[in-house]
Amino acid sequence: MWQAIGKAIRVATGEDFVARKCLAIRGGCINSTYSVEDGARRFFVKLNRVSGLSMFEAEADGLREIAATGVIRVPNPVCTGTDEDSAFLVLEYIDFSSVRKVRAEDLGRQLADMHRVSATQYGWRRDNTIGATSQINSPTDNWPEFWRDRRLGSQLALAASNGYGGALQRKGERLLSRLDGFFAGYAPLPSLLHGDLWGGNYACSAAGDPVIFDPAVYYGDRETDLAMTELFSGFPAAFYAAYREVFPLESGYHVRKALYNLYHILNHLNMFGEGYLGQAEGMIEKLLSEAG
């Protein structure tokens, strides 16, 4: 495997590379992660099953999409590939150890600037994954339709196939039928999104620059990124103040953020099990009460 990775790095960079030191890095729940070095250069490597190659290719494309904006740092993707047993993604190694905390104001301003990068449609040129779950990004001009069919609807259908029927599906169908009401008088720009922006997916470089990683990129309502930052906490007040200074939020966000975070809770239900079922049903009930 490491010979295949070394060869792929040589082809991608044009410089010889032979892996001499490989260290496992803890923290990933979907992929195995390592640092690999030859004494002169060091890279970050993700491993998964061979079938995970398309997931890694989409992640690399997403990192390039964000990097092209020039407003916020991401790890540079070096190469992807497979050997007989594994798929791999090789990234620039950024040392996050023993560094000071990220400058929250910089992160807020840079994320706001990234969200100002827009497309003509919602979605993206390719599908990718949210965690280990397929994420459909087929473009459309209609945001409520996108959120109904490609986000909540797809997660509810997956939940049904995973055995979560009954009340979840009945309440979910009612919510989908009322979705347009949450967007009355509100038509968001198709903003470039990180897509999976929780507290574990940002850090600080040794130079003190904010770095975001592990994206699930598409173009959609910027509020979806902001909503997820609030779902599991991990972002300080200064982050939100700086973001709003650059790109103020519109009215109704406090309601829509629950609609957007429902997607991630349903995904957690599908990935990690029924411990998230009650939370998903409770969120749907609250949203239905607010829909009238």
C-alpha cells in the first residue's frame, strides 16, 4: 500500500518519494488516517476500502473548489488512488499540534467571504458524501425543491430502508409537504458551502491561520453552514459577530436553522443508529408546529 502511495505522490509532485515513516493519527471515525514522510517531506493520508475512491475524489474536488476562492485555507489535495486493498487520499500535511487557538474573527470573516462566492444553481457538478452517506447534488434552480428532494427526502428514504418507519416517516412526509412555507419571501443565493462545518472540521495552522477541512461541498443557502456550527457547538461568539459584520443574516434564520440541522440529525440516525431517533422526531414536531 505504501509503495502505491509513494508512487502516486511521485507522479503528482514530480519529486521522488519513498515512505520511510508512517504514523497512525487518531480521530477519524470513517477513515483511517496517517502521516507519512520520507525524511524531507510529510503528507497526511486517508485510507478506506477500495470502493471509497469516488468519495476521496469528490473530497479532493471539494477542497480545490474552496481553495480556488483564495479566501480561506484548506489542505491542498495531492493525489488519490488505490492499491489491491485500499483507496487513499493524500493531502498537504498541516501541523495543528501545540498551536494557539484559531482566531475566531478571522474564521468568521473568511467564511462569510467564501459564502459570497456563488453559482447559477443550487447543487454541484458531482455527488459526494456527508460522513459516509451519499449526498446527491444534482443542480436545480429551486432551493426548496433541492432541500426537500436531495436532502431531507433522501435521508428519510434511507432511514426507511434502515428500519426507521412509523412515526418518523409520517411526520417527515407532513414536513416535506409544508416545506415551501419556510421559504416564503426568502430566496437565498447559491453560496459555496463547506457542507459539514462542525467544530471538528476546523483548526489553526502554526501561523495562526484558520483552516477548514473534510468538506461536503455544494452550492446552497449559506445558513446551512451557519446552522451546523450551532448544532454541536464549538464556535465562539466572536466567530458569529465577525461573520454577521461581513454578511448579515436575514430574518427567519432562527427557524430555518432547525430545518437545516434536521438533515444532519437524520444522517446521524442513518450512520450511528436509533440514539438519534427521538431527537429527529422531536425536531420534526417542532418544525411542524412552526409551519402552522
